[in-house]
Amino acid sequence: MEYSNFSECSQRGNCRDRSMTGPEYKTERKRRNLSQVALAALIEVRQGTISDRETDRIKITKEAELAIKSLPLAEEKNSKG
């Protein structure tokens, strides 16, 4: 069951969002044009943690998902010049 807003979800107390997958995490990193090393430095974790997340060796927490999504996207290159 999906809830329309946080309030409804909180009142029922049984909300479960789907966790971000490793490939989704990697896609988000690449959309920001960041290497694993650069992302790790920005969010203050080890590069190995980024690798472990991307390969589903460790669960991607909601906090980790929000951290990567809070970073700006890379500017798209305009092919016209």
C-alpha cells in the first residue's frame, strides 16, 4: 500500500519504502559525473563503502540515498557549439 503523504504514513506506523539498489546508486553517482573516490570524499565515507553500495554488498540506507540525491547533477554537455 502506498501512502499519499508522510503524515498518513506516520499515523499508520507501518510504512516501508523500497530501498535504493546498488545499480540505482551507481546511476545516481554517474549522473553527477563523480568517481567513487570523489563521491566518498564529498559524503565523508571510504571509497570501499561506495563500491559496496553499488554492488549490493551492503544495504543503502535512506540516509545514504538522500545524501547522494542532494548533490547537484552534472551539467549536460551541449553538442551544438
